[in-house]
Amino acid sequence: MTCWFCTKASRGSCAFCGRGVCEDHARFGPFVLDVHRSEARSRTEALVVEDALQCGTCKPRPQPVPMPELD
């Protein structure tokens, strides 16, 4: 796979869209792996990876999206 931006060999793929990204174009940020209901705390919680590989073209929303229907 090649980098989406410069066609160098990619070092990984974006956690959001799957685009190939080389070391020069790699960005890092949080990525939600799983959302589940905590029976002990009676609330919805998320399992998050802090430094997931991102391409920088994707625009993850900066704030969480409310989903009261899951509570």
C-alpha cells in the first residue's frame, strides 16, 4: 500500500478511513474502539485508544455526539 498523499510506502492505515499513510503524513489522536453499557455504573462508557494513526484528511468531530437512546 502507498501513502494517500505522496505515494511513498505507507507505514500504516488510518483508523477512521483506512487510507495508507507514510511516516511524514501520519497524525495521531484518540479512536473509540468500543461503546458499552456499564451495569455497575448504569451509564454508557467507551474504550478509547489515545494515539491511533490518522491520515489528517478525515475530520473526526471534536466533541462527542450525544446518543441518549443508548442510555
